[in-house]
Amino acid sequence: LHTPMYFLLSNLAFVDLCYTSNATLQMLTNFLSEKKTITFAGCFTQCYIFIALLLTELYMLAAMAYDRYVAICEPLRYPVVMSKAAYVPMAASSWAVGGAASVVHTPLTIQLPFCGENIINHLACEILAVLKLACADISINVISMGVTNVIFLGVPVSFIFFSYVLIITTILRIPSAEGRKKAFSTCSAHLTVVVIFYGTLFFMYGKPKSRDDLGADEQDLSDKLIPLFYGVVTPMLNPLIYTL
């Protein structure tokens, strides 16, 4: 259990536990109680944790992709490349990047004036839903989100993509079918998690916005259900995928 993959998996499990606890407890309280309120400080604490843990998981999955790349493409060098001096800083930097990105977004949102009814049309304090309540220009927030998405989302996505290009190329060069099957099985669990997690994430933040009323209603529903999927369902599936 002290191998790099299990160390990274333990970090991923802890991220998922914190990630789901951040919003799920509040959602259950709202479902069971007639008073569906949250304090201003509580809402932005939830926003901060949500962004920090989301990006931490993205980079943790990228670190795990690198681990699989070394295991399959450079198996003889694996103990040297993925030593403790390598995988511990990889995990620590994942946590640091998540916290740093959240420090950028949360203060920019807190300083906005909220002068309406302050009813969040969402299951939790998701930052896009909170920004809709601001009665001021949010162009700086939108620009900062765009820039950080390119930096903090583009980097791990590109890293995972190129890692799997090299992994698949290496697997296809293996002469025996049994060898190819064994090699692919070592990264199939990670690849499954990446597809589910990133797929719902891109669908949420990359889909075009609807303009008509009917489409807007459907969009509101999807905007609530998709974060529920990658924030609750995916972390629930991770232990099953990795153990089975």
C-alpha cells in the first residue's frame, strides 16, 4: 500500500470525501427542512472548498496518469522515476494548485454587491449560480474564470491526453494479445474515472447557453443535475471502479 499509485489513490479518496461532504450535507438539510437558508460566510466557504477540491482532483488525476505512463512505457525505470521524492511533491502540488486557484475566484466574488432577493437557483453554493445574483458588472469574474480555466484546466487535460497517447502507442506495440490485455488493465480504472469526471465537467462548463424560455428551463435543470453527477455520483463510483 506504500506504492505510488496507492498513495495517490488515498489522496484521491480523501479529496472525494471532503468534496462530497462540502455540499451533500447542506443539500440533505435543504431537502429535509422547510428553512432552506445558508449564511453569507457559509456560502462562500462552500464556494472556496468546491473550487479548491475540484481542481485538486483534476491535478491528482493528472499525476495518476503520469504514474500509469511510467508503469507501462518505462517499466524498468518505474522504481526510480516514481520514488517517494517524486510522488509526494506531485500530490502536495495538486493540493497547492487547488487552493491557489480558489484564492483567486472567491475574493473576487465576495466583493460583489448582492442587492436582490439572494435566492440561489441551485442545489448548493456553486460559483456560477452565485454570480448570477450579483447586481454589478461581473466581467472581471468571467475573464478571470476563463484565464484560470485555460491554465488550471487545460494543463492537466493536455497532460492526461498526451500520457494516454503514449500509453496506447506502447500497448499496441506489444506483440501478444495477453500482454496488451494485461497492460491495458493497469490503466483501465484510471481511464474510466477520467472519462466520467472530465466528461461531465466539460459538458457543464463548455456547453452553449440556451436563449429560449423552454431551453432555459431545461438548462436550469441540467445546471443543477450535472454538478450533482460529478460532485456526488462520480466520487461514489471511484471506490467501486478502483476496487473492482
